[in-house]
Amino acid sequence: MTKPVTAAQRRIIEAADPATGRLTGSEAQLAGLVRHRLAFRHPRPPHAYFLTPTGHRIREGTELGPAADAPAPPPVAPAPSGLFAARTGTEPAPPPGAEGPARARDVRSAWEGLLEMRRMTNPGGARDRPCSWERTHLVQAAALALEAAGCPPGPEGYRVGETPQPEAVAVREAAPDRLRACATALEAAGWQVGEHAERPHGVRYLLASPRRG
């Protein structure tokens, strides 16, 4: 970047979808973020804009960039409801009308955006393994991979949660066949997966971490 991030640009960055980094704003504003290498435009319709890893770091406050000496902008209102969020299986039941073709389109668009982020940020443009954003958003990334593969989230489907282990999530699914389907989906998305038994009852679950090479 050659210019500081403006207050308006920072508001757009901070209002990005926390799961996918998808941005909303005017075409001119979003194009400005692309010029600053804080966002990229997806090549497929609807040509949505997403944060780059640098944009994500600014959003999370871990990289201030040239704007570090600028006055702090006023607090940003929470992003409006309705933005895409991958389902971890621990949420309340979705509201009426939140399922069906519209949800499928949103999931597909979010997954394509994540693959494009992989292409832009992984060495050699590799799309078959997780990128740095996924390693810092493990639960959301694993949940998106599962939902994009057609695995149903809870309460009758999968549940994704954090673990004490670094770079690992736990995936629980009561039905053994659906647990295996979750493992297959994550492996296809570039994750390393192992099946384990919880003590003392022996309930099976998956431990998954992003593959590095």
C-alpha cells in the first residue's frame, strides 16, 4: 500500500463477513481496496469482493499498515444481519426461509471465494490445500468445507468445535456413516483427518487440521 487506509475503507473492512471476508460497498470503494491489495474480485458471477490476508489482518487489528499513525475511526456498527456465516452445527435452528436454493447459492459462492483466496495466497496458486486465513479461522473454515460438500449441520448433523490442540478442530456426528462422510469431505478439501474415541464412553469423533503440503 502507498496510501493510508481511509476511515471509510476501514469501516468496509471491519464490516466484512467474518467467515468468508466478503465485502459490501460501492464499486468505487471496493475497487480502491483492490488497488491497495486489501481485497480481490472473484472472477465468476456475481463477481463479489473478498478480503486478502492483509485485509483480514487489518480487520482483526493485527496489522495496522501505513494507517497506524492515523486517528482511530469511530466504532463501527455491527454488520447487518443476513451476511453469510458457515454453520458449525451449534447454532439455533435457522429461521424459516433460510434454507433451500438461496442458502445453497450462498454456500457455493462462499466456497468459490475461499478457493480463489487459496489460489491468490498459497505458493504456486494451489487450491487443493488450506490457506493462511483458514489456519486462523479453523472452525469457520472446516464448517464451510463440510457445508459446501453437502454434509448437514446440527442438531441432527455435524458439530464443529475448537480443541486444545493447535491447528485442529473436532467434528462430532452421531451417525457413523455421516461421520465418515464428514471425514471424506474434509480430506477432499485439503484437511488431514483422524478418527478417535472419546473417553470413557468411546464416542467416535474426528480430529481435523489443515494440510500443509
